[in-house]
Amino acid sequence: MNTETYPTSRLPKFLQHGKLKSFLTVTFTGQLVYVSFEAFKGSLMLPLTESLALAFNSSAF
């Protein structure tokens, strides 16, 4: 029976050597998609509210 103990890294698995590049690629790609969606949604909000005659006011809450 092998009873050797190996030092454990304090970093999470996705930040360990060799995986950081993949993690950052996925993270930044997701952020780019999210920001693009929010910009697209924002550009449609004003024409949509005008065409439906909606008003957003803070006194409604």
C-alpha cells in the first residue's frame, strides 16, 4: 500500500498550471457575448417603449 502524501495546491483546479489560459479564454468570451447582448437589447429598448407607449418612471414603485 502506498502511503505517500503529495502536497496539495491551494489554487482551485481551473487556476492550476496549464489551465489558466483556457479559463481566461472562456471567461472573456462569455463576457464579450454578454456585453454584446446587453448593447443590442439597450438599442432596442427605446424604440420598443415608444411604439408601445410605455413609460418607465421611478414613482411607480
